[in-house]
Amino acid sequence: MNIINYLLRKSTPSALEQRQPPIFDAFNLDIQLLHLSPVDTWTIRDACEGVQIFGAIGSGKTSGSGAALAKAFLNAGFGGLVMCAKPEERQLWEHYAKETGRENHLVIFSPDHAWRFNWLNYELRRAGKGSGQTENLVNLFSHITEIVEGRVEPGGGDAFWPRAMRELLRNTIDILSLAKGELTLEDICTLIAEAPQSVEDVGPLLNPAEAEAIGYTPTASVIKWWNTSFCAACIGDAGQKEKTPREAHDFEVSTRYFLRTYPNLSDRTRSGIVASFTGVADMLLHGFVWELFCTETNLVPEVTYQDGAIIVLDIPIQEYHDVGRIAQGIFKFLFQRAILRRDANQYPRPVFLWADEAQNFVSSFDYQYQAVARSARACTAYLTQNINNYYSVLGSKSESDVNALLGNFQTKIFHANSDRATNQFAADMISQEETTTYSYNSSASFDGSRGGSQSAGGSDTIRYKVLPAVFTTLRKGGPANGLQVDSIIFQGGRVWNATGDTYLKAVFKQA
């Protein structure tokens, strides 16, 4: 049975089985979502190319263009994932859902609700050819390490520790998945904690059953380890399972690692490798994060495109701080991977990834995701105050990563801003044009003589189509501006009908 159908059927909350049908029977990419001017529309196809919204605090980016886009997505029947930086984000999306008739599609993922997502077991058992692949699971944990610890650029000898941690994790997963047929973070931690610490723990054999054949008498420490260690029990259980030739090979390699390579490491090296893993794993094994991500699974990202679910990650950063950022980052990454591998012909419903205060949620995977999101019918909408917010969170290679990310957002909406770098970025992107400046000079004599002169001329100059200073003067909405929020919109490869140029000044009405 398809694991998604299985999980949906066994889900305790019944909401997923009571979803309303999509508004459109077929999600045509040319369906119009917004009218940005009387002669310019914005379609599902445009949305799938990504949108980045910039605007200073109080500029109206959330209540203006943000609200218009969010409600357009919901009206069109999209599923989606909503990241929450502020405590009021959940209430805002509940309001949007009620206004668009999508209340039955809302799924609130939070410590106060019954939804759970065991990400390790999900990746082991999900549908698809890549499920259960050890290296995919190792890469998943490596990315979560980046979410927990931030972007790290290892160099020289520092690169040894992440490589060694991946080796430890790879062999642990191979033993556990074969022995138990499922994965939990607690089992991984227990197996590593009870792995042999020296060759005296395990003796000279890879299998204690060989002892009698060669006349070897195990020592007390060897007998104790083989009889009491969880690692030994898993090796024993995995050894008794029927295996494919590939599984038999992987089992042999992993057994050799734990019974030979690992116990022969120096105590300092071994403890350093283990610390690289447990420093991250321990954080996920406490409190509500353990409850949400390390117990059962009754919610999976696939419901966004299969059922039109709108998953709101109600673990706001302003309430939960780093734990909220990490918890949402885990779900977001698994969501992105699920969307990229889906068959858009079988499941054509577009989905959105929404992040206001997006600087709190960006990762190195985002620009890779956005580069191919269009073909997966994935609509990413990121909102932030300025470009420097991104530079500050992406590590030593931030400029190239930010440029790669923003280059993959085809639609960019700029609201009022006083940030010099953002305004300059906008002006440079809209580009410059060649214009001719004319001058005329005339002089006359005032002493009665017939003297005087006249001259005229012109010169070609290059100037910005939209000066950086213009972005400081856009209206920010509110009663003083009649609830009108000004914006300047750029979309790669598009000439707007209303202006005959590469930029459009659009006005959004606040509610």
C-alpha cells in the first residue's frame, strides 16, 4: 500500500478526509491570479517562477502585495506550507482561509495539536524509488545539522569531522534499518552509545558464532558486550534477516566498521565524531520537538498537493526562538524534497512555500530548490525587509548564495524602503537607458553694443529608469494614504503592457 494513503487513512484527526474539492478541475498554468494593472495579469505560470517581496517595516508588504498573493493562491485551490516568524501569523492565515472558503484545508502543526511527523521513518518508508536509501538519510541529517548549527564552511582538517560523522551515521542506519525495518532517532543514539569502545569489547571475530569453530574462548568483557549491548543485538538481528546481495554487502561493510574500524579509533577521535552527531541529535530528543518529530507520523508533506492542505507551522520564532526556527526548518526541507520528486502530471495542483520574515528560514538548499521549482508547480513567496537580511544569515559565501537565490525569483516586488543596498539592487536590476540631454545657451550685451552669443547642443547619457531614491517615496498604506500601498514590480523577461517597459508601478489596496 502507498504509505501516503496508509498514513492518511490512519490519521487520528479526520480533517484530511473531509477536504473540499479543488476549485478548478484542471490547474491550467495560464489561469489569472491577479490583475496588476488594467492590462497586465499575473498567472499561475508566473507564480511558479517565484516571487520575492522587499519592503521596510511598515511599508505594507504583508498587508499589501503579500495579502493579495496569499488570497490569490488560496482562491486558486493551491496547497501550501506557511512558515511562522511571528505569533500572529497563524491567525492571519486563518483569516485568509475563512475569507477564501478554505478553512477545511488548514492543518495547524504545533505542540498544541495532534499532528506528528517522524522525519527519519518517513524518509525510510515513503513512496518513490529514492526512499530508504541510506545516503539520502545521511544527507538529510547533514542538512538538519546545518539548520541547527548554521552554515559552516569547513576547511583543511576541519572537514574530517563532518565526513567522519557521516560515516558513523551511514553504518548505523544500515544496521538499524535491516535489523528493525524502521528508524527512530532514539535508536540511532542508543546504538552509537552502546557501540564497542575498544577491540577488547568485541574480540577478534566478526561473529561470535565462529568462536567454537576456531577454538576461541571469549573473555568476560566480550561476552558482556555481545549479551547486553543494543548495538550487538542489532548486528545479531540484522545478521539473521534474509538479505538481497546488496543488503548482504552493506551489512558486511557496516559490521566491519563497528567491530573493527570504530573500536580501533583513539578515544579522543571517537568522542569527537560522536559529539558531532549527538550535539545535534540531543536537541531533537527533548521537549515538544521530540514529540513532533521523533514519535509517530500522521501528517506528511504530500497532502499539500494531493489534498490541497495548507500546513501552517505554528511554532513562531518570536515565541520559540531557535527551537522554532529549527523545527520549521526540518519540515520545510522535507516539504521541498517531496515537492521536487512529485509527478506533476499525476498531481497537477500547484503548491506554495510562504515565508514572511524569510531571512529566518533561508538555507543553502533554497536556491537549488528554486532553480527547478517551476517544473514542479511550486510557488515560492518570500518576504523580507531588505537584501542585507539574507547576506547576514548565509555564511561566508553569502553574496554568491543570495545572488543565486534572488536570481531564481523571477518576480520581485519592491515597496517603500530606506535600505540603500536594496534600493540600489532594484535600480540596477530594472536597469538603465540611454537618453539624450539637450542644452541651449544665450548671452547678450547690456552696454549697448551688438555683442552676444547663442549656442545649442545635446549629449547622450545613461541614467536609471527608476532612481534608487524613488523607492524611499512610495506610499506605505494606512489611513493617511487611503490604504493605498505603492509598489514597483519587475519580472524577468517581461515588458509590461501598461508601461511598455520592464517595470510596473502597481497599487495594492489594504483590507
